[in-house]
Amino acid sequence: MSGAGLSYTSCIVISVNLYNAEWSIGDLARRTGVGISTLRAWERRHGFPVAQRLASGHRRYSERDVDDVLEIERERRAGSTLDAALTRARTRRGLHRASLFATLRQALPHMAPAVLSKRAMLAISRAIEDEAATRAERPVLVGAFQRDALWRASAERWSDLSSSSQATVVLAAFGENRQRGSLFEVVVPPGSPVLREWAVVCDSPTFSAALVGVERLGPQPGSGSMRRFEALWTVEPIAVRDAVRTGCDLGREQCSHLGGALGESLREPVRATYDSIRAATSITNRIVTYLDRD
């Protein structure tokens, strides 16, 4: 094609979808020069990069993940600390998650949520709390209770649990933030999906477990024994860490003092041990016991 003395040649435009997750963790390592073990350590300790999960559970990363990891390495060579570089990367990606249930759903793509009654949710919650009281060393605890009145029914138990915790974060529609020792009652703002969630999460080096349910809407949501929840529960340490990290992020957003209480606990490596299997058996036995009560 020509005109006005100029000639144009054909060109091929290649469009790259930065959000299409097609790379394995090995591909990501090869393209960035950052080792697989290092990438996995970043994800465990800092929550970044966040892989998309196939139905099989395999991780997949996007072109944008490649760019982000390369940018982290450039910042480190320029003198930035790893923690600061990863924090900026998370901020650029907007990886703050506003739902505990959505976080656990992403961490457990192979699991279908179960529809549970209030009675079943209470049995699993009590079982996790009991195990946390006997097994967890210096845990980080997160609870979502929807409303202040619902929190009050469990406040005494959670106050006892918090006495040996590094930090206990309680999320509900409180009137104001309150702190008592290591227990933080954090206001959940109107419109947050957490206001429909019931959650009990315990993350520690010796015991990890999480239950998160989102309340089904109905003619009278939140009324008595007829309440129903789409729920997931797990003792998989990596999934639990994801859930507790989201809960703590939500807490820090409303309560700046929480960050100091958490310290470095959420950056410690996540370890799956034989105790994880034993915990599943022990919790299941407790659940059955609670459900068998009249």
C-alpha cells in the first residue's frame, strides 16, 4: 500500500494476554532466573506470587507473574529488601482479598463446598477450638462472627484461647475496634463479604485448621437454627495460612496496631507434617462427639 510518497509494509501484531495463566512453576523459574524452591518459599512466607490453580491442583502463572518476579529482582539488585519488593508487588496487583471463603476456595480448588446447618458449623468450630487449645503453640487465630451478638456467645472461649496466642483477630460488625492483650476485635465495614461469613482459623507450627462458611441468603437470613452455610474446612497448612493471612490483612486495614502483634509469624515457612494427618483424625472424632449430643 502506498500514498503521498510513503510506503507501508505489512506487520504482524501479537497480542499477549497478561492474565492468561499458562506457565508452570518450572516455566516461571526458567523465564525469571529465580529458582523453584525460592518461588515456593516466597509464596509460603509472603503470599506472592499467587498461582491460579487447575482442577488438578497444579499451579499456573501468567505473563504478568513473570513481569512481577522480574521487577522484584530488579528492585533487589537496586538495594531493596525482599520484603519491601514483595509488598510493592502485592500492592501493584491488588492482591488484598476481602473474603475468607473466597481465599479458602481458591486454595482448595479440588474441594466442593458442603451445605451445613448451624449445628454442624458449631460442631466443627468447637472441635477446632478444642484442638487449638491443646495442640497449638503461639497460634495466630482468626474468627469471623458477623455480628457483635454472635461474637458474645463465644467471647469467653476465645478470650481463653487468646491468652496463649500470638494474636487473635475477631472480625464482626462491631461499633468500634477494641484490644485486650493479644485479642483484637476489629470492625468489619458495611458491604464487606465477611459480614456473611462464619470462620474459625488457627495457624501455628504445631496445629493448623480452618473452617469458613458463607451464609446462604433466604427469607430470614441469620435466623436461628434454620441458618445454612456453604462451607469448607481443612487442616492443610498452606490453605490455612492463606486464610489466616487474608483475615490478618482485613484486620490490619482497620486496626494499625495489629501489625506489630503479628510480627514475623506469617513469614515463617509452612510445614506439613505427620501431625497434620493426626489432627484430621482428632478433629473428626471431636466433631462426631459434638454432633452426637442432644
